[in-house]
Amino acid sequence: MNRCDVCGNDYDRAFTLRTADGVDYTFDSFECAIFKCAPECAHCGCRIIGHGVEVGGMFYCCASCARSAGEHGVADHAEVPT
């Protein structure tokens, strides 16, 4: 069995995830993988598991958090011309 790098659980269905920088981690659940690997929103601190927003090298979970942090011109969706 493989031991999860986050919670230490021995699990026969654990999986290995290789990050973009080539580091391998073993997890017993997606929850542990998200905890270890997903970036945190620079404003509210939640884990970003969707697309998120990147502005000036900072990551935000949504445009609202980016705007709350003082970033301008950020939207969660494109404006539709009328």
C-alpha cells in the first residue's frame, strides 16, 4: 500500500501526482491533493480548484476577490455586446 503525503493514510488505491515542476506526491484522495497542491487565493485564502484569475503574478479564486484586492478590469465572464 502507499502512504498519503498529507494525511499519512495507507491506501491500496492511492495515486501519484506529478506537479509542473516535476515533484511527485502520493495521495489517498483528491481532497488531500487539493490541500497540498492547489494555490490559495491571495485575497480570501480559499484553495483555487477552478480556473481562478491571475493578475500581476497573484492568484485569486474569482474576479470579485481580485477587485477586492485592488485589481481593476477583471471579470469572471466576458461582457456581451448589445
